[in-house]
Amino acid sequence: MTFLPKPKLHHPLLATNALGLTRRDYEGAISTLCAGCGHDSISAAIVQACFELELPPHRIAKLSGIGCSSKTPTYFLGAAHGFNSVHGRMPSVLTGANLANRDLVYLGVSGDGDSASIGLGQFAHSIRRGVNMTYIVENNGVYGLTKGQFSATSDKGSKAKKGTINTDEPIDLVAMALQLGATFVGRSFSGDKTQLVPLIKAALLHPSAAFIDCISPCVAFNNHEGSTKSFDFVRAHNEAVNRLDVIVGRDRIEAEYEPGTAVDVTQHDGTVLRLRKLHPEHDPTDRVSAMNYLQERKAAGEIVTGLIFLDPDPADLHDHLGTSADPLNAMGDADLCPGAAMLERVNAAYR
Amino acid sequence: MPEGLNRAAAVQPLAAVNDFVVKFANVNGSGSASANQLFAKSILRMGVPIASRNIFPSNIQGLPTWFEVRVSGAGHLGRRGGVDLMVAMNPQTWDRDVAEVEPGGYLFYDSTRPLPASRLRSDITPIGVPLTAMCNEAYQDPRQRQLFKNIIYVGALSALLDMDPEATAQLIREQFKGKDKLIQPNLDALQMGRDWAQKNLACPIGLRLARADAVGDRIFVDGNAAAGLGAVYGGATVCAWYPITPSTSLAEAFERRAKQFRTAPDGTKRYAIVQAEDELASIGMVIGAGWNGARAFTATSGPGISLMAEFVGLAYFAEIPAVIFDVQRAGPSTGMPTRTQQADILSAAYLSHGDTKHVLLLPEDPHECFTMGADAFDLAERLQTPVFVMLDLDIGMNDWLCAPFDWDDTRRMDRGKVMTAEELEAGKTFGRYLDVDGDGIPYRTWPGTHPTKGSFFTRGTSRDRYARYTEEGPAYVDNMERLLRKFDTAKQLVPRPVETCAKQPASHGVIFYGSTSAAMREALEELERDGIHLDALRIRAFPFHDDVLDFVRRHERVFLVEQNRDAQLRTLLVTEGEIDPARIVPVLHYDGTPITARFIRTAIAERVARDTIVPMTRAGAAE
């Protein structure tokens, strides 16, 4: 929360990536969210992930719905086109955008109200279609912009700032995403950047629907005692299943791990995801065991974080539809219009 | 007297050549539709114009369905009103079907079981053919008995109406091409019906067909197929839709034609179709694709339009091209899902919250569904706004005889004002909502265009000319005023109205639009014969061209013929044109069936008669 404009000057010694861009080139406008908001940490993690992956910022399309979380695309990737759509409907707009041009990287940012309440249907259907996107829910368990109402992810029994107890069952978007066939499912915490940045990087590289539920405490309305989405509560109950390294071709990390503790998953594009396992019984490439593990730990009162499930070689919506490899928005008259002669044949069949 | 033909009619039986109405009353799911189509197309192949209309329930099997064939050598393609020959194949609706026949008309029925005289009428000619008995004798398989019964009655009608059997036989051969073993059994059933009628009935009856040359090169096609094809020619690459009668066959037509014409040699598709989870997602995908530079559309009907309301407001305000085909049906709510109306005019014109106005195109027949279906994409991108193509069930789902589709191969898509990387690189000023050319239309960039220039943030909330968020009143007003200027520009870009002058100078005029056209033209001819001369204006788009307002000003009184209860286009005209409502007299037909020439003629003639009654003056009183 600041009203100071961001200086345009960069420090001359700022590190650059292979594109010659600094981390600052991946930033956006100054945030207008509350000081200490978890969402700002997620924006920073997105900036860091895109910088480290050396993505050209303008080749990313960032889309969101409505709410505090959905305001954040203004605060990162200023060189990218952004679309702040309508409440709960980001997934359909993103799907359409992706159909129009399969060559861009699509980043959808949403919140728990936006995705688990009003937008639950669109969340579900975009995941099951396998739209190639990174879908991040900045989950604070509360409606921030309308000042403190419970959302559909608020835990049963959790307490609102004014003392009301939530009596509704919570929706676990991670469990839903697994059931809906998401090929990349992760959960993280805005306060754990070392976990979040590699997870976002891996999601951005994933060639189908990648979903990240990121718990992101609301300092204004849901960071008090009794809340299950507060910094203190999440820190106390966070059970990371793994630590992730995203190894893109040339910067291969050669580290030694105890046998059986690190798993390398090579993706279709050659990228290696190295999972340093923290819980030996969790297998991230087995959907059923991931679902079981998630439910078991949940029953034990833990919040499972990390890369929970990964299909290393998934198909996406374009694969399902059999769309041309060239973007549809780049096609011209010759590609699209059958012409007058063909129309004569059509006419003949209607006589 | 031959069996089944009982000329007890006191009224002289109707006699006409190439000018009558046949209506088939069937049970849906019984396979009657293709037999009825065969009958209709046979007449067309004889060079005689027809108009056919399906009147069907929201159901798959077992409920009443009707198929009306208007035979008109003079080329009238609207509904006339009334039925001259009823083919009554549905016992459920017998009484109302019999009642609907014009005095002197004919009633064709299955006489396998004898009917008491009380179920018939003395002023019409009953024509009984023992269809069930004939089928039971000829076929063993129950399904065959049902299907061939339909072909047999087509055969009997062929003899009764003196149709050319070769025209029908040729159609059967074309229809079953590739399934050749079905050809002969169908030809046999047709012949069985013809033979029986010729042997047992006085053929032909008073209603007859004679070969003519009045069809020309016209085609016989439904509006949804035409609009779907128009979308292919118009360069649409993304279709997102949700099934809803009566628009479903439009999206399916697009899919069929796109598959035919847009499959690359390697088998990949130059189009993408998603059947969405609902209409909200459909329009969301269309808007996402439009934002990202693809030509995208959805097809829906009234309930879908309501669901799309929020998104369409966003597209209007964020200035994103989108094409929405609205195949209108009777509302409100689910209303009568399989019946026609022009009842979404107001909701589409002003769809959404806040101040919004949208471009509407109003095709009159499938030919215009094709041209407007293609033009809508140019308009949407030129104007950067949603464009509605307003079909209705009558145009969308019925086959219409219309001018063949045509296309100019030199035509190129108008992608509108899209700034390229080269232009940005050359230093051209970019402000997403900056009115550079004074026409209210700003420049846009597609995502991914340039590494450092031309990116912007699209939002439904207020912003300045450079797309920066602001809640400042003057910036909001500046933007809303520009949107009005843009709507003014649209007036010059949309199809102009078509005026037809009366043969004599007329003080009265009539305005109509969409599927009303065919019945209107016939009504105008009849009114003229009755000495009522009207200038006529067919509106083809909203916003209204100045010619529309000028037409209203030039006439003392204007009738506005519509197929809805509340005179919706009249409201739009009165509001947008600031016209005295008293000058526009609504003529409204909204029972869910397509409007008839008879209805229009009667309504206008009554009103004119009322207006021209001269009050009696007292004898000797001074004038």
C-alpha cells in the first residue's frame, strides 16, 4: 500500500537474464493492496519465476476475474497484455484467448471467491478441458474487497474477524482439480517463496492445465486467531511433500541426494523437474495415491503443499480438438474462405 | 362411388393450380419429416415455388407435429393462412386439424378403420386411403410399416395432386445415393400409393400441380445452415456454444462446413469449436478469442442472451469484437421453445447493465443469414463491439426458397483498426481508447505484438484514453461519449433499410423486418388490390439509418409489423428516433406461429377502415 510512483530507473548492476532483461522488466505497476497482503508475495514470485525462465514478458497473457487477487495482474508483467474480466469467468475468457493463439503463455489469476464460489463451474470445466494455462488461486478464505465475508474455501469452524463461525463445508480446490483430471496440481503458501517460485516455474512450463492453490493470508480480514488461513496457522500446519527444482536444459544442477529421496521427472520439452521428496509415501505421478494422501493428511489436520500431482506428458485442449499448429488469429483469407467456386457447389446441393 | 371418396360437400370443392396450402399432421418421431420433405422438394423440382414450415413440439417422440407446405406459383413465400388440404395422420389432433380446413377443402386420412360421419365435416371433401392396412399387408417389420406408410401417402398425394412422379423418384435416388439398396423399396412404396389412388380415387382433385418455370436458380435452405456457412465465409475461427433450440443447428452447420472446408491436408483444423458448459462460458470464450485477434461467435436463443448479459456489457465497454447469432423463440423464460417470435429485439439492443447499445442485424431469409452472417464479423472487428444477428425460429429452422449464395473472391476480411508491431516500432502513438480518427473507434493491439510497446490492461472498470485505471468522472464521461460517437459511425456501416414505394402516392407507410418480409410482400399486394396503398420500409439493422427516421417523418401514419407482444422495435424506434408514438401503429402477431399474409392484410385493412370513416353530418348543418 503506497502512493509513491515506482522509479523507472534501474540499478545498472541488476542481474540480467538471457534476454538481457532484469527482474524489474518483469514487474508491473505499484500494488494498491494492503501492506503485508499475501497476494503481493505471489506477484513477486510470478515476477521471479518469469525472470528465471527467461520468458519474453509480452508473450505472456495474464487474465483474471474480479476481487483482490484479480487486481494483481496489474502489479506484474507490465509489458504483457492483461485482462481483468468478470467475476468468476476468467477461465472462459482465458480458454477463448488460448483457442485464438496457442503460441502465448497463459496465466490465469483468481481467488477463492472468484474460483470456488461464483466461478466454480468455469474453474471445473477449464481444468477438465485441459486448457494450456497456469491457473493460480490466491486463496485467503475470505472476501477481501467486500470486507470480510466467508468464502467457499473457509474451513468449517473457522472464525471471522467479527467472531462469526463458518458452518459450511469448505471446498478443497486441490482435491477437485485432481478429480477433474488436472495434469499438474500444486499447493503452496505465499509466505514460502522457496517453494512457490519453482512451483510457478514448473506450472508455466507445463503444456496443459496446471493448477496451483496458493494460500495467501488476508492481513485485513482473515489473519486473526481462529482463522485457518492466517500466517501463523499455515506455518504451524504446513506439510510440504517435496521440494522442487526446475532444471531447464543448460543450467543442470548437479547435487547429490540420498538414494530414493530425489525423483527426476523429464517433461515433454526436455525440462527436468527434480522433486526432493520429503514424504516417502507420496508419489506425485500417481493420481489415485495423490488423492488418498491428500485426504489422509487433511484428516490429520495438515495442509499438504508442494507438487501434489504431475502428468509429465499431458495433452491439451488443442490436442483434443486437433487444431492447426499455427495460431488461428494469424490465418488469412486464403486459409479461411472457401471462395465463390465452392459456394456454387454448395448452392447446387440446395436445389 | 370409389371407396374413401365421399363428395358430400355442400360447398363447391376448392379448385386451384399451383396455388394452395397443404398441411401434414403427424406424430413426432414417426419418420414423417423426411417423407414430407420429399413431397415438398418434389414440387420445387417441378419448377413451382413453395414455402414449408415445421411446427413441432419440444419433444423427441410421440407428440403432435405439423408440416405446412405453401404452394405458390406466384412465388409468395410467407404463410398465407388457412389450409386447403389436410393430411391428417395424427388421431391426437384430429378434431382441431379437421376444423382448420378451409370450406371446400380436402381431408386426407388413413381409412383403415372406418370413421363415423360425426368426425368429418360436410363442407370439405374427405379422401380416405387405407394406409395401415396396405402396410400391414406389404411389410412384416413394424419399423418398415411405419416408415413406408409415410412414403405411401406421398405416393397417393402425388396422384391426387397430379405431381410428376419422376421428380419424386429422382429425389429418392439422390437421397439414398450410397445406400443404394434402399432406393428400390422406397420407389416401390411410392408407386404403391400412386397406384392405389389412381385405381380407387378420382385423381386429380381440384388442387393440382402443373410443371412451371418459376423457381429459377433459387436454393432451398434453412437460415441456420446459411448463417453457419456465412460464419465460415466470414472467417470465424472460434465457435463456443451451448445447445439450445432453435439455434443448435447453426453451430452444427458451422462445424459441418468448417470440417468440409477448413481441414488442412495434414488433418489439422483451421477452426476450434467448444461446446461450453453454459452460455456464460460460451460468450466468455468468444470474448477471450476476440480480444486475442480471432473471429469468434456463439449461437443461442433468448434464455442464452439473458445469461450472456453481464459479459456483453463488458465486451461493449472493453470494446471487444464478438458475433452473437440469436435465433429467437417465444419467451419469456423457457416460453415456447419450439415456436417462433421476434421477441429479443429490446433485450439484445440494450443488453447488460449500465448504458449499453448494440448493433443488430435483421436478416429476412437464409440468403441474408449468409451475407449478414459473414458481414457481422467485419462489422464486429471494424466497430470493436458485439454484433447480434437476429434470426428467428421461422428463418432458422425452416427451409426457405431464396436467392443462391454469392461471394466476391476479391473480398478481404476487414480486421479493423489493429496496430501492428511495425507501426508501434515506427513510433505511432498508441492509446487504446484514443479517438485518433474522430469516428469514435480507437486502435487496438493484439496480445504478444511488441516486446515493449502497445501492451495494455483490459478491464470493465473505468479507465482513461491510455487504458490506465481511473475513477475520475470526466474520464468516464469522455469515454462514454466516444462510445456514442462510435455507435453513430455504426449507422453508416450497417445495412441500409430497403424502401418499396406504393404504385400511387401514399400517406401511410408500413415498416417491417426479419422473417415477416415474405408474408408482408404478399399482404402489400393484396392491400393494393383492395385500394390501400402503402409505402414499405424493411429495416435491416440497428442503429437505425437516417433513412428510417426520414420514412417515418414523410408519412402521416406508419404501421409497424412485428412478431412480439410489446411492439419492441417500435419502442426502439420511438426512443432512439425521438418519434411521437402516436404516429406508429403496431401490428402484432405473437402466438408462436409464423405471421401470415392474411393476418397482416386484415389488421391493416381494419385499421385503415376505422381511420377513414367520415362522421355523419346533421342534415342541413353548415359545413
